[in-house]
Amino acid sequence: MRALAWFLALFGVAVALALLAGNNQGTVTLYWSPYRIDVSLNLVLLLLFGGFVLLHLALRGLSALFSMPRQAQRWRLQQRERAMHAAVLDGLTHMLAGRFLRARKASEAALQQEEALAASHHGVPHAAKLRAIAHLVAAESAQALRDKATRDAHLQAALQDTSAREAQETREGVQLRAARWALADRDPQAALQWLDDMPQGAARRTLALRARLKATRQAQQTVPALETARLLAKHRAFSPDAAQLILKGLSLELIQAAHDPSQLQRAWSQLEPAERLLPDVAICAAQRLVQLQGDVALSRQWLLPVWDALLREPQALAQGTVLVKLIHALQEGFGAEEGSSELPWLERIEAAQRAQPRSAELQYLAGIACLRHQLWGKAQQLLSQALVQLQDPALRRSAWRALGALAEQRGDDAAAQQALRQAALL
């Protein structure tokens, strides 16, 4: 369609020129004493048009002739720039392929070519970023080759090249790589220093938070590591199961690092409500508080949400893994506190045992609670019934010891020796 439009336009122009030239009777008279020259107006117009075209072509030819040296220089500069970019790409490719020595040589070659361009006063506009990337590739290759002196030299050069405002993102990348190198060298303090020097927005990125989490864990800074892990979980950097596992591990480290009851209570207050509801965390905190001779009633208060949540899940009772840990934590508190504060727990245990009569673990716990409150007959009955189905060796051993103590209390030495013998075998 476009070709047809051009053809019709050309046809129209040709018709217009034919009508103008065919009926044009005008002449142009030139007087050059003593001569007179009469020329047709069409010929004059044709000569003027031809002269204009000839002059235009001559000027274009002269311009091209005089611009040849400049074009040759520009071509040489383009070849140098292409060689420089190709060297940077070669360095990246070799680094990704694991050829670190070749990557460093290619990056150094790119830096030399950039210096040559800068010396000729024809530098590229993005020279600073290009130099920073080349230095970063060389430093990364030197890190892989365990050449720390070369790595540090290229690192400082990259930081100098990214001091301008327009190269801020490149500088953040250099700082982040420096932090990862410090982590690889097992120097968490240096890694944290690099991360602290980053802008606030860049320091909250997922990659920076991952590096901070590793650094704080290497430095055994549990509280900052826990806060960083919470941010990563909030940003969905981990799967839900992985995030819960990491938070649980850090919470356990924080609890186990406490050396007195006040320090443990302070650590417990630093945990979030969701972390306090984790069974392993609550059980570990309660056991640690009892071991540090702290408030037993407070430890049971920490265990109460786990106890209620466990009773609402019959599957957890059937598995018995968490229940066994909870029983150990509750059992450690029996006898460590005097008074009637244990009566509410005795009622809870008896209610749970009546609701789940087939649970050997709950029967054992009820028997131990009855033994603590000197209900000898009921304790004897519950512990004897629990021994038939108990699977955990520690609970079976404790049950035999309790039966042995009951036998000694009623004067049956043979039964006591038999029970203690069974406990010793376990």
C-alpha cells in the first residue's frame, strides 16, 4: 500500500513537471557586451538544480574527506571500548566457570585498557562502575585463590571508584561482597562492620539480612541473630518450617545461655508470644528455671499454654514425643516446691488422665503426682498400669524407682529390690 502511494505521488509530480515545462514559453536573456544570449527558462531551472546538486555533493565529499581522521580515531576508541567490555565479560565468565586465575587476568586487562582510554582523554561515561565491577571480579577471584593481599587491594580500589553518588548501588554490592568474604574468613566482627556501614535501606534487604544472621550467629550474639531471623521470616526469606526451626534454635540458645533466674526471665521476656508457644522452647525454659533453683510456679506457668495446646491435639498425645518432654519438665518441679500450689496441677493431670485413659504417659504423670501428695495406693495403681504400655526408657526407669520407693515405704524389701533391679536394667 505504501509503494502504491509513492508511485501515485511520483506520477503526479511527473505530470505537473510535464505541464509546466511543456507550456512554459519564458526565456532568460543574458547580456554580456557585446553579446546577447537567450536561454529557455526550463534550461535555466535545470541548470540551477544541477548546480545545486553538484555543489551539495562536492561539499559532502569534502566533509567526508576532512572527517576521515576523526572517524579513524573514533573507530580506534570504539575498538578499545569493545575490547575493554569483552575483557570484563570474560572475567565474569571465567569467575562463574571457576577459572579464577583467568578471571583475575581478564579483569586486570580490562583495567589497563580503561586506564589507557582515560590517559587519551576519551574515557567512557560509565568508567567508574566498569572499574568497580572489574575490581570486584578480580577481588572475588583472589578470594577464591586465598590471596588476601590482592583481594584487599582490589577491594579498596573498588570502594574508591564507587565513592560518587551515581555509583551508590555498585558500592553497596561491593560492601556486601566484603561482608561475605569476612564470613568466609570466620571474622564476624568485620562482617558486621561492613553491614553497619551500608545504608539503612540496603541493610534491610534479604541478602544483607542473611549475611547479618550468619555473622551474628558466628559472633554468638543471640539476641541480634533472633531479631534478624524475625525480619527474614517476616520477609518470607525462608519457608514456614525452616523459619520456625531457626527461631526455635535461636530461642533455645538464648535460654541456655542464662546463668541465673533473673537472666532467664529477662531472656524469656525477649521472646515473642509465638516463640513462647513452641513446645521445645517452653519446656527448655521451664527445665532451665528449675535447674537454676528459680520459681517453680513460674516455670509451670510457662508450661501451661503448651499443656493446654497438647491436650487439644489427640494426635500429639498418640505420638507422645512432646508429651514425654513435657512430663520430664513437670516431674523436675515435683518436690521442689512446698505448699498447696501444686494442687491445681494435680487436678489438671487427673482430669487429663481421665479424659485419655489409654495414655500410659498421662497415667505415669498422674502416678508421680499422687506419689508427691502421698496418695500411696493410687500412685501404686497408676504406675503399675503405666508400666505395661510405657515405651520411653527414662520414664520406665523412673516408674520402677517410684515403685521401689513405695515398696520400701510399706516394708516390702523383696518388691523394692525387684523394682530397683528392673530400673538398673533399663
